[in-house]
Amino acid sequence: MNAFEYRNGQLHAEEVPLATLAEQYGTPLFVYSRAHILAQYGALAQAFAAVRPLICYSVKTNSNGAVIKTLAAAGAGVDLVSGGELERARRAGVAPSKMVFAGVGKTEVEIADALRAGILFFTVESEPELVRISNLARRLGATGRVALRVNPDVDPQTHKYISTGKQENKFGLDFARAEQAYALAARLPGLEIVGLHMHIGSQILTSRPFAEAVRKVAPLCAELQQRYPAFRYLDIGGGLGIPYQPDQPPLKPAALARELVPLLQPLGLEIVLEPGRYLVGNAGALVTRVQYLKDNPLKKFIIVDAAMNDLIRPSLYQAYHEIQAVRATSARVLGDVVGPICESGDFFAQDRDLPAVPPGELLAVLGAGAYGFAMSSNYNSRPRAAEVMVHGAQHALIRRRETWDDLVRHEAEVTW
């Protein structure tokens, strides 16, 4: 489904005009469609029904508790990469048996908390991490269930910052080293070898890299099943992309499943998927109000009240986000949409055909549900935006806008 559509000349989130939300909650404002999130989850679950996957939502994508709760109520687990995300998942009511914990730099505190919680398994990135989990498991009288992250050396053909499955990336172990690491894990007390994990990158829009990676790890999975009785999970990670541009073809779950399910079924393993962006990316929009129009001899600028501290993807990845006028207009202008931050990299669009709107009007930056608020900051001492979730004709504030007091709340006054 399309989360944002025009009705009677007004851009809506489900049944609610974005202008209504902006008036009530102010701008900049993140707006999420609950129905879109659930539709994306349902389509993925249905496509892969033949292998009955555990779909673990990648919390780093959008860590708001209302988003996590929405997916957990639909049956999802969570993919975690920090102790803070573990705490968020707990508060959202996710069962520990549906939690997997990834990340290259897990601290002792994070591992101990996850062991006490009884998570499903750790995705292990290195031999020293195996030793650390073993030591803590023994100390706590717990069992650390582990799935080593194997690097299949597959090029996902995505941005270099979000490619994670090639040899030069910091993630995972190559095949030879992975076999040695599994042997080490088998010798270490307090550990149980339960699976293999892979993740090749993010924002992937073709099934080929996924299929190539599964084909590469399948023989190793067969060997590990023979060696380790508890080995039962293949976690194929996430990385499913979404169309950010109007003419960009989506990676449809049914098409991906047609290619992967025949490769997965013969393995006889329980399958884990870790989608994030696919579930929430196009469920969100950043609503912003135009402040000024500015021309110089080379450029036309639309200056808005949102900035790179709210949505950093265009600045960080040169990422494209579709921008629409909240009140429909046929007038167009070639120019840039920029924010008020003191950086030339503070932009949402450059040299683009854009809706021409006067100061005071609203724009919606689409595709902002993933890595939007989650990557936001207080740079330039800007309070972070509010977040709202829409459910049909209903809407609710799911995170209030920060205040000036919030900006300094954790600072301590020093008198020497």
C-alpha cells in the first residue's frame, strides 16, 4: 500500500491530512503509517510462509517503542545491536525467545544483560567475542547460544557505506576462519552452537545477491549440522531495499521468495530474516515548513525548518528522497531544498525539479521512516522532532518534541 496519497488536493497519511498533523504537533514532524508497516510485514511473512521464518525487525532502523510494539503484536521478533535496543524491546513486550543480538563491539554489560534476558542467540563477529560470551555465561551460570556471522564475499551493489558482506568490510568471518571459530566455540564452556548468520548489506533491490550468498553458505550449513547437534538456524539477515524514487522498481517479497525458498527448504533449518528499512522506510515522512525562498546567480533555494540533524541520509549517503507539496500544486521550480544548519551539506534535494511553494507552506520528505529519527541529533543545538503514528483516521503522538530544557538536561554545572 501507499502510505501517503493526495485526496482533494491534500497529502494524507492514511485518512489524516498531513496539514492537520502539522498544525497540531508542529514541524519538523515525523509521521508514520501503521497500516503500511503491517502491510509490509504481512507481505513478507506470506511470501516466505513455506519456510515459516522468524522475522526479526531491525530495531536500529526506527527504534520508537510504538513501532516496535506494532510489529511485535503482529508476530515479529527483533534484531538488536545494543543494550539500549534490548531495553527498548523489553519495554515493547518482545519475547526474549524472539530476540537476536548482532554487532561487532558488544560490551560485557550488554552481553551479560542479554544472557540474563535469555535471548534466542548472539550473532558473533569474532573469536574474542566468543571468549567473552563464554566467560560471562560461566560467571552467570547461563548458556550463550551463538550463530557465527559468515562473510560470503558477495557484492550487494549498494552504497559502499552500507555494504557489509564483502571481504574488506569489518563484519563477519571468511569461510576458513569461520570453520576454525566454530571449532573454538565447541571447545569453550557455556556456549551452544545454534546457527549461522549472514548479512550482505542494505538497500538491495535485486534478489541476485541474496541467492548468491545463500548458495555460498549452504554447503557450510550442511557440514555444521553434521558436527553440532544444536545447529538449527540460518539467519539470512536483512537488507531488502525500498523504492525511494518514483520510477524505482521495488524488490517484491514474492519475487525474492521464489528465488530463495527453493534454496532454503532443502537445508532443513529454521530461517530468520532481519528486515528493517523494508518494513518502515516508506511508512514515514518528514513534514517541514518552508521558511524562505532565496535566489543567487546560480541557484534557487527553498529553505525549510527541518535540517540534516533531522534526516541525515541525503548528506551522508547522497541519498534521494522524494519531496512533495502537502497542498498539491502544479507549479514547479528547479532548485535545492535546504535546512538552517551551518553546513553546506545541509540539504534534502539538490538541482531537482521541485514543487514551487511559498513561505509558510508545507513539504513532505518521503521515505523517512527508516534511518530518519533514529539517526537524528542535536547538532546546532536543535531540539529533535516529534513523532506521530497514524492509524486510519486516528493519530497519536509517540514521541514529544524536545524542548530547550531537554537540550541541557544532562549537563552539569561546574564551579572551580
